[in-house]
Amino acid sequence: MSEVKVVKFGGSSVADAIQLTKVKAIIDADPARRYVVVSAPGKRYDGDNKVTDLLYLCKAQLENNIGCEQVFQVIGDRYKAIEVNLGVDCDMKDELDAIYKKLVSGGSKDFIASRGEYLLARVFAAFLGYDFVDAAGLVCFDAKGRFLEDETNEKLAAELAKHDRAVIPGFYGTLPNGEIHTFSRGGSDITGAIVARAVNADVYENWTDVSGFLMADPRIVKNPKPIDRITYSELRELSYMGASVLHEDAIFPARAADIPINIRNTNEPDNPGTTIVAEVSGPSDKIITGISGKKDFVTISIAKNTMNNEVGFIRRILSVFESYNVSIEHLPSGIDTLSIVCDKKYVEDCLSDIVEEIERKYKPDKIEVHEDIALIATVGRGMSSRPGTSAKLFGALAKAGINIRMIDQGSSEMNIIVGVDNNDYKDAIRAIYSEFVTE
């Protein structure tokens, strides 16, 4: 059976006719690229607007009794220019008129936002000579807007089996009543993975404006090395701490079907990018895969003698945070100590109340609050088989004169998370990278 690839192109890749011509060349270069998922057109240059943002603006203006004719005209002109420059005819004027009519008559926010992908898929299918397959009625949500994985897979698989080559708009599906419902922003990545699963693709290629993942943020580390291969688990760890190239929920449909995801750059099509796989056989030749992090956390450190003998003590402490609707990021602990790590934005208005309640109810021997903490995750499947990795990491930070406020290591031994002062964030990442990555 011939190879099948699903290819998804992000907003920057489909921003105008010039980019779409590049995309067509990429698709034509490999006959296996049979199913194409597209986003709405993104920015063409600095200061430009994404089509989805303009569509949201139209809806907002109408909700505030402001006419949206001028903004919608801008949207329409972009699509008509794409249609003309690509040399196709797909009734764009009629499509736009129908959308505008529904917009001014009270069309839902999700419906309006989804039209960016819908229109682009229509014109691009005509340009490629592929079938257009609407996601409406195939990508399914329940009445509460929760994605229905099995129903979607069944319907998509049945429909796409009728089409040897097709273009599918990303980002949206339908509720049981037929109304359009969208994923969160960036949801076209999810649609791509859903389609890949439905057609049992050999590879899901996600084309964007970067050549895959880098081992560290290039704004912090100069010319960080690319990551050629990464496991789903490693990617989850890095994405959670801020590394972002694709929507993290896009991982799950592909992972369920054991389909590799290949992150590629539309503007550098010969670059192999990064491949995301379920597992990598054999030991890794690299100790770490990547480093990522985020700033602005708060740690509340609690010390109480014989804490470990008090049944339910940690649960009672956490119930205080629950009562203030504050989620917990990390929970490193010792025999008589417990540190609770929270995102600062969730405790800014209630931190003093939480501390007071803990002191009043549970009488700790000591409680300390450290604000403006940055968390840095060093991730790698090779860490568990290399003795001394933790010592090497801590030694690198010590040599750089950086004080570690918190340490947390996952049970998988795939990551080590350290907390440092916000002011030391960039220096800490550079120190870790320099210690583990050799030129």
C-alpha cells in the first residue's frame, strides 16, 4: 500500500498567494502528501493582521453596535486577491456575501471565526485540483463543546476514504445541533492530527515558519542546536514549561495511532525539521534533549516537625489552595518540609490570605514565601541512564553563581526542574546549556 502523509500548513504558510504557491510546490514534490489541512491566512508582514483576528473584530464591533463593513471589506479583499493571483475561480464573492449576511444577522462567534479556514480551504483546493471536504459534520463536539474523539474518527475515516486527495479546513467542527464550534486558537494543529489518525497516515507533517524545535530559546541561547528527534513524552515536558511550536493537544490523536509528527518550515522545505515519535529505540547519544522555562511563580515553603506522621496533613494544606481556586504546579517535599509552587497570577490577590489561613489552622513551625521565581525544565530521555546528571546540572548553576530555590524531579527521571530567581532566569538557561551541549 502506498505511503500516506497528512500535511497541515499554518497561518504564515498560507498568508497570501506567494506563500500558497510555495505550499503547492511542497505538496507536488511528494505524491504521498494527499490530505491537506489549512489554517486561516496569517500576517504577511510586521504590522499586518491575521484574518482570524479581523473576523473576531467584526463580531465584536457588531456586538457593540458598531458597523463592521470596512473590516469585512479588508477580509474580502484578501481572499479575492488570493483567488485572482492564484488564477482560480471558486465563487469567492458569493461565499463572502453569504458569510456577511449571516454575520450581520447574528451568526455565532465560532461560526464567524471559522470562516477564515473555510474560505482558504475552498480556494486552495481549487488551486491544487484537490477535493474540498468541509470539517463541519465530521469533526464532532458534544453539547458542552467537548471533542468527541471516536465519533469524529469514524465519520472522518468514512468520508475521506471517498477522496484520494482532499483539502480540509482546520480549527472547527460542529455541535450536535449543527452549529459550528471551534477548538482553541491554534486548533488547526489538532485537526491535522485528527485527519492523520482517520486516514491512518504514515506521517503527519506540520508545516510552519520554524524548522522544528531547538534545544533552547534562541532569544536566550545564541544559535541553539536543533532537535532532530524527540519523544511525545519529552515534548509534553518541554511544552508545559513554555516551548511552543504546535498546539499541545495536537499530540494526542497522533500518539493514539502511533503516527510520527514532523515539524517542517515552509520557507526552508529541504530542512528535515524535528520528528516527534512515541519511543526511540536504544540509548540516547545525548544526555538532554532540550531546556525550557517560565518566569513568575511563587513558592510557599512549609516546615513542621514530624509532618510525615500527620495523616492527611498535605491534603489539608492543599485544600486551602483549592478553596481559593488556585491550581498547584509542583509539590516537592521532604520528611518535615513541603513546598507548594503556584503561578503568580493566580495568587496575587489572595496570597496573604492563604498564608494566614495555613498558619492559623495548621500551625507550621515555619512558613516562607518566595516570589518572582522562574522554573527551568531540563528534559531528556538520556538522563535516567547517565549517573551524575543532577550533580552536573547543579554544578553548572553553582559555577554561574546562581542560587537554586527549588528542585523537583519527575518520577520518569526524564526531567529535572529547578526554581531560580527571575533575575537569574536567562543566565541559568545559558549555564545549563553550556554544561550539557558541546559544539
